[in-house]
Amino acid sequence: MEQQITQAEARNNPQPKVMHMAPVLRGLVWATIGFAIFDLMTVAVDPFRGRPLVTEPSVVVGWVGALIGWLMGVGGYEGVILPLFGSPSTWVEPKNWRKYFGLSTNHKVIGLQYLVTSSSIFFIAGMDAMAIRYELMQPSMHFFTYTGQYLTAVGVHGSLMMFGVGTVVLISGLGNYFVPLMIGAKETVFSRLSGIGHWLLPAGALTLIASPLLGYWDTGWRGYEPLASQDPGGMVFYYLGIFAMTLSTIIASLNLAATIIFHRARGMTWARLPLFVWGILTVSLLNLIWQPEIEMTFVMALLDKLIPFHFFDALGSPLTYLSMFWLFGHPEVYIIVLPAFALWNEIIPVMAQKNLFARDWAIIGLIFVMMLSGLVWAHHIFTNMRNSEMFPFSFFSEMISIPTGFSFMAAIGTLWRARLRFTTPTLLVLMAIFNFVIGGLTGVYLADPPVNLQVHDTFFVIAHFHYTIIGGAIFTWVAAMYYWLPKLSGRMFNDTLGKWLALWIFIGFNGTFSQMFLLGLDGMNRWVPAYPPYLKPLNYSVSLFAFFLGAGFIANAIHIWWAWVKGPKSPENPWHARTLEWLTTSPPPDDNFDGEVEVVRGFYRYDHDEPSAYLVKNPEPAE
Amino acid sequence: MGNIVVFGILWAGLTAVGEWVFRTHRAHSFYYTISNQGSLALSAFNFLSSWLMPIFIFIALVTIFALVRFRAPNNEPKPSEVQAMRNRAFIFTWVGLSFALNIMFWLHPTSVDLEAMFTNWRKEKAQHPLIVNVTARQWEWMFNYPQYHVTQAVNAQGLDEMELPVNRPVEFFLRSYDPFHTYDVYAGVIHSFWIPAFGIKEDVIPGETRTEFLIPEHVANYHTSPLVRVQCAEVCGPGHPYMESPVSVVTAAQFAKWIKYEQKLQAAAGGS
Ligand SMILES: [Cu+2]
């Protein structure tokens, strides 16, 4: 292997061509060119009356051209296309900060790229939420100029948060960075594919953000038919944007699942696999099953809009779209929270320096949630069902709380009579547990059909799922950022400040969403920029808390950024954790471990001092 | 052992307080409801709430208890003194209770209420209910009373409105299409027929005719409670927020008077 590479290099120019244009800039230029070529070719063969230069079909084909241009421009041309046709890759990954702005094959660079892109999406979609809450401070339209504009804001907010943040941060972001480290791998299996995968995410997010250019769309993040097929062209960018973002997730999941299966260090048996790795494995399987399903559905819906095919209107079956959407849509919720469950049981034992309680049950819980999540979707469409049809879905929707509870059981068993160190990650994990239990228990109401028929499509549901997603997953993400910050940067944050900032978002979050339950019970339905005036006082109060929450997230982001760049140097293993990522330096070297890792026992035992793994250092190079 | 006792006392006490607060609030009801279907949903809501209360208090208390009682005096990385990885009694109770509770919830309220709901529907069907044809178009609710030959019930300003007699079963026929559309009456989208005070919503799907039964049990209207309104609950385009209509539940005598008035309006307009 070594020899072949040397030969191949000797045959070529030893000094690879220097890139003159920054990859992202080149990507944008090539995307523009790609769009123009593909779009004009389409309008040439498929002209529309009045001969506009951009039509719905041409924008779809043009988008494909733009995506190809973008992916090639950011490095796909040298990194993928040239090797594919037999030429050696001339792509050189820079050693400095520039490596974050182009195609990379290093899972840590890719993980950080995902985290930064996703944080930017979180910021944009969060500002979008602020605009929504500002509008809802008054019962009539006073900020947005047209209801379709408001509904587009709602749809962009939901789609970006689900596909660009919730599905991404813990899996493609922290998963890409930490899973290989935690299993003692030096690289991932499909590292080049994974590098390309990241660049689909900003492409998808920008597509969604650009959707108002083609006309305001009304459907929210669910794209219900037949409304979608009669909506303006913005709908097209909804399908395409989500297509790119889910493709990015599929690639990340494929790569991570393959890496977990094939690249574990010696001694890293399945029985020793860390909890977070189990979380990522189960969730990757969910992604590999359900993301292609929603992509197929969106392809059908897009064709329905362009051709049209009448798959999902009154001539076809609108209900089929609803089922196909939620068949993916409910597992999606678990895709977002499963890694969070796993992280609780990763962080708590470390902070308590205590054996993880009932580890096997925690893993079984993750696996059963993964399997049951595909059997509950129809509780999203109880308003379309009859007695006998509701029974099974109601049953599984209630039963899925049992394996979910196993994660709580393990966490509580570990906390009980521990010597729990009160740190920012500890606090945030406990807050996430508190929030998620509210999200989970309010789900029991929604699983009960008579109650569901009343609160469905109201703010009760909005409050419920924000409790699971922000309260559970996003709080855990923030906890994990603080927990792993010393590993990511080699620096430490300010623990006192961290706790105050955690309290800030906790108050903002609970103030916002607990009142939304009451709004829902009071008859506030979804997707309304104008509502009956009796709902104003509660809405006003929700909005004030929402602004407070938004500011709190920004404050946390600034604190993390400051600590990353300027924080005091952290010791090598500040939490005394036992998992493998702490066996190497912070931040880790390019190939993760300066030697060979051998795992000799599990990572969740604190009743002895024996190391759980050894790092056999590479011999010093002879000088 | 001491921890368990303290925790148990706190848990029991807080649960008692929580239940007491819940019951005093329940007197005002969590949502305003004036139909038999709504009462069914509300009682299920209340039943679930009082059973979920101890679970919520348990988890919330654990997080606080852990922070207070099990907090390390400093951040020295010292191992905990207790290193239990198994506690059969705890695991057994947890798993057993979560199965028992979920099966109970599924039997009651879920199965019991679903049976009750659809038995009610069958009974009401047999009681010669008032029939209201509800048509949802973008963006308007239209109400038609075929038994009284009222094609589209409107107020003096010509805006759609719905009146229902109290204590008489109603059967709604729900359809989504646009009778005014000149070339494509199938240009319909999904709407959702929701009267918040009646405690039920049902999606209205283009291409399907659906039914819904209930009995309004109190005299009320949009002015006595803003929840007595038809509200489209499923997003149906830019007109969605404005797709609402006032509802009045009135006595039988008032209803008869209103029907006369509607028939007169219709005749004056030269309608059928
Ligand atoms: Cu509607």
C-alpha cells in the first residue's frame, strides 16, 4: 500500500497545483455557472408562455446544476471527480484555518464544520422564531405584511431547525468529531464522502432561506398536500433544500455506522462500546431507514407539483402523503433525542465518578425506542381516523414511553447517592432531564385520542415538541459543548458563568413553552399570524420570555466561543473521564492517537483505578 | 435508607400539594367545553393529569434532590462511595410500573373513551339528529341545513354563521371543495373543522365526505366565550387565520325562530 502511493506520486508533479481561489468562493461561482447552464438548457427545451428565464421545472434542474457546481467547487473536483476518472487527486488540505473552508477528509474537521454550519443555521432559524414571536405579540398583522410571508417564516424556521439543527448537531456534528475518538479509530470509513456530505448542509439551508424568492409558501415544515401542490414556487425550494440536508445526514450516518462497525480499536467489543456510540449507531440506522423514505416522498410531491401527477390531491389520496410524511416524521423526533439520552448517561457517571447504573437497560432502551419509533406515526393524524384504526397507534404511542424510561432509570440510578460534582454540564444535563420529562408526559395526552382530538394542531402540541427538542436535545447539546470544550479546544470555560447562563436559558425556555400549553388549551391554533384578541395577554408574555431565551442562547454561544479562543488552558482530562477521547491530547492530533489503542475493560467503572485502555505510543522517530 | 425515606416523604408531600392545586384549578376546568364529546375529552385529560402528576414530581424531584443531597462538596475527582450498578428491586419496580401504567392508560382512558365516543355516535345517529352540511373552501366555512331547506346560513351582513339547538344531537357532514370555483371543484385542500368549545376537531379532506356527531349541552355563543367558534385548525393557505365563523348554541324556540329568519333571508335573496 505504502509503495503504491509513493509510485503514484512519483509519476506526477510532486508540487500539486496551487489553488488560487478560496474553495467556498469557487463553489459559489461554479454554482452560479451550473445554475445558469442547467436552467437555460431547460427553458430552451421546455419554454413557458412569455418565455421567462426561470420556470418551476427549470429552477429544479438549475438547482441540480448549482449543487453539482458547488460540490465540485468546494473541492469535489480535485478530491472526487479526478480520482474517479483515474487521475490522482490534486486536492491538498491546508494545515491552517483554511482547512475548515473546503473539502476535508478529517472527521474532526468535518465535525467542526458541521457544528459551525449548524450553529449558524440555529442562529438564522432562531432569529426567524423571534420574528414570529414579535408578530404574535399583537392579535392582528403588524410586522409581517402578508399572511403567506408569516407562514413562510414558520415553515423556514421549522424546516431549518429540524433538518439543519436537530438532526445535525449531535449526529453529524458531535458524532463525527467524537465517535471515531471514542472507539479508538484513526479515521472514518468513508472519509471523503463524509467531507462532501458536509457541504450539502449549507447548500440545503441556503436553498430554504432563498425559498421566498420563488414565492411565499404556506404549509409549514410538513408540506401537507394538496396545499403544497397549489402553493407558489417557494415550495420547490422547500423540497430541494430538505433533500440536500437529509442527504447530508444520510451520508454522515452511513459513514458513522460503518466506522462503528469496522473501525473499532483492539479490545473495543460491543459490550464495551460507549453509550454515546450506541446512541449514534441506533440513530444512524434510523436515518438510513427513514431519511430515504422522506426523500422519496418529497420527490413524488415535487413531481406532483411540476407535472402534475395527482398523487396526493382529491384525484389521488391526500391522506397517503400525510402517512408517508409522519412515517418519517415521528422517527425524526427520536433521531433528534436518542443521542441526547445517550449523552446523559455519558456525562452523569463522569461527573459523579460513579459506575453507570443498569448500562444494559440503557442500551436496550435506545434499541427499543429505535424499533418502536416506526410504529407510532398515525397519532399525528388521529383527526383522520376511526375507532379501530386508532387503537394500535394509541397503544404503541403509549408503549414507547417504556424504553424511553430506561434512559431515565439508568440516569437516576447513577445519580442516587452519588458524589455529584456540580458543574455546568451536570446542571445542563439535569435541566434536560427535567425538560424532557415534561415533553414526554405531555405526549401521553397526545397519545390518548379523545384528548388528542381537542389539542391537536394547537399550541399545546407546539409546546410539547419544543419541550422534547429544545428542552431535551438542545439543552443536551449545550451540556455536551461545555463538557467536551476542553477536548475540542484544550481550554476551559468559566464554570460560574456557565451555570448562570444555563439558568438563563432554563428560565427563558420554561417561561416560553410552559405558557404555550395554556395557550393551546385556551384555543390558540397553529399557523395564525392573526388570532382572536382574548389570546393576546398570554401571547405577549410568551413573546417576552422567547426574546429572553433567544438572548440566552446567544450569551451561551459567546461564552463558548470566548472559552474556545481565550479560555484558560485546561488539564488533559479535566473531568477524570474514562472514555477513549481523553486518552489523547487536546485538541487531538490529525490521526487522533499517537500510537495504538487497546481497550482492556469497560468505561463506566469508577470502583477501581485500573485504566480502561492503553495507548501504546509510536516509537520516537530515530534522529 | 435515610435518603429513600426523605425522598419518599418529599415526593408524597409534593405530589399531594400538586394534586390539591390541580383539583382546585380543575374546578375552573382546563378548557371550556359545552358538548358531550368535550366532557369525555376533559375527563380523560383530568384523569391523565392526576396520574402523571406523581411521575412528573418524581423526576423533577430527583433532579433537584441530586443537586442538593448528592452534591460533592468540591470538584475534586473523587469516586463516589456508593458504586451500585444494579438494584434489582429498583429496576423491577421501574420496569413493572411503567408497563402497568401504560397498559392502564391504554385501557383507561383510551380504550374506554374510544368505545364511549363511538357508541355515542351510533346512538346519536339513531336519534334523528339535526343535520348540518359543512363545506370548507379556501377560505370560508359554509353551513347548510337540508332538513330546513336553508342552503347557506348567514347573518344580516351576509357572513356565514352557525346556530345549533341545545341538547339536540347534531350530525355534521364535512366536505372540502369549492362550489364557486368555475372550472375545478376539486381545487380543495385539507381543512380541519374545530369548535374549541366542543372538544373535537376533524380534518376535512378533498374527495371525502366525513361525519361527526355531538350534543351541545349549554347555551352559549361567541360573545359568552370566544371558544364557541368554528376555527380552521389545519393550515390551508394564506387565508387560514381568518377561516373562522361564530357559533351560537340556543334554545329550541330560538333555533326555530332563527331558521324562519334564514328562510326569509333566502326567499328575499331569491334563493332556492
Ligand atoms: Cu382551512
